[in-house]
Amino acid sequence: MHLCPLLIVTVALCGSACQNAAGPDAGGPARDGSPVQTDSSVYQLRRTTNAYEATARATYVNRTGSSVFFARCGVGSYTGPLFSIRRTGADSMRPLWTEISWGCVGSVPTGEVRAGDSLTVEVPLGGHDQPAASPPLQIADLIGLMRVAVELCAEYHADSDDCSLSPLPQALRQSNVFDVRY
């Protein structure tokens, strides 16, 4: 007899947890069906000695029926895909400071994400102080509505630089909208 109330409470808690996992975080933007999803829709920069920092985890899931390929750099130990951050929505025309830059050398073949597989990248948000910058770096240059874009292409290339010859459309390689705050 006591099983029914317990079952109702369990279903209610599971429903609430599932709703929160897919929805906005702390008043952040609602999630959409983008093929890349971040681990949160809100990131709070924290102040360190000489920087404002946060990290987003962005996961691409290949929901196509065939392999998708990603541009790689081959510098250091990082073998994951190239990616970028851009502003979106009402913030799209504001300046953005990002420390993501790829200094790729040599010819590195594209990586592969098979149908149904996923790929996760850690995306640094924020930036180091720039005391010599003119104009000086402002916190407004680090915060706002953004998306991550993973450099994906439809064909294998022996040189990742050639991934740009067969890029997937932006909508098929970008993340949900997320808000970076301070």
C-alpha cells in the first residue's frame, strides 16, 4: 500500500530533475536543439590574480547517418577539434575578447566522429588582464550571450586546413546559446 505514494514521489522527482537538466540554468537562455550542447547555459567568471576565468564543456553528438570530420591542430598534446567562440543575439555586435587562437604547424589529418558518437571539448572563457591594451580590456568584452562553434567538415582531409573546403553549415556545428556573467 505504501508503494504507490513512493512511486508518485519518485516520478515527480525524476520529472523535475529531467526538466531542470534540459532547461536554463540560473536564469540562463533556454536550450535549443543545437548539435553541440554546453554543460550549462550560464557561466560565472571568477577573478584570479591576473585573469577572469571559467570553463565550458561543449559536446557535439553526431546525429547524422555518416561520419563527420573535425579540423585538428597537432600542436602539443591536444588532439581534439579546433573550435571558436562567437557572440550571438542582442550581443552579436559587441566586442569580444577571447584568448583562443590556433597556431597550427604542419599537415595534420582531420579527426573522425562516427555516426552516433560524440566529441567533448573544454572551452576556456574569460581572459587575462591586458594592462597595455589600448583601449584597456573591459569586463564587458568578456561577458554576454555566446555560442561555441566546432570546426566540422563533411569529408576526410589529409590536411586539417582543407576542412574549410567542405565545412558543415554553421547551424550543424554550433552550440546552444549560453550566458557568460561576472
